[in-house]
Amino acid sequence: MKRIHEDKFKIYYENTDSSGFTYHTAYLLIAERARSNMLNKDFPELTDMLKKNSKFFVVKKIKVDFFKPAKLFDNLDIITFYIGSSYTSLNLIQKIEKDGLDISRIDVQLVWIDGKKKKPIKIPRHIIYRFKSMDIV
């Protein structure tokens, strides 16, 4: 696993139920926000494509494991790892932690889509190379 991005997220009332525990769907929102922040920070040319809807990543598969609940006002760390890629897809793992303890793990497969054709297409080599060369220490 290659660590490629870190992000922070605070749990607010909107993310919780009446008990103060985080909704299970909020973990998906947190992971999506971290992936969006990563693209915006490290791939500005992809951000332009996304805005124009010309090419973009979509979630093909997602698996979420929940280990401990996050609670109201918890500060979470979202750590994204590059696992590998194929012709049209990227595989990432996103760990959500609180104080170094695992809260959740999300395995996600993203597929590169041509916005005009609405079909998967080959991910350009330079994009794959950049994912492979990224490293957060």
C-alpha cells in the first residue's frame, strides 16, 4: 500500500443521529470529500475535466468496514492509499482514524469515464504514473 493523501474531518451534528453516533453513510461522504480534496490539490488538470464533465472517475465498487463509532465533534484523519490500477480503474483504500485508532476502512474501485460517450476509457499513463509516484511520509 502506498500512502498518497491525508485529510482531516470533524464530525458535526449533521453527521450524527440523536445518540451522537455518526451515520454509517457519513463515512462515505467523508471518504468522497477526501478523494475530491486529493484531486483538487494534486491533479488540477483532472479537476478541470471534472468541472467540464469531459472525463471523470466514478465509483464502481465500494466496501466499508466499521470498527468503532465516531461521535459528535470527533476529529478524524482520512488516509488514502493507492493499491493499484488496471486499464480503466484505480483501486484505493481509505482508512478513517481517530487518535491513531481505526474507525473505518473503505476499499474503493474508481473507473475512468468519458463524459461524452458515458463509457469507461483507458486511464492516461501520466495519471497512473503520478498516482504511483505520490508518497506522503
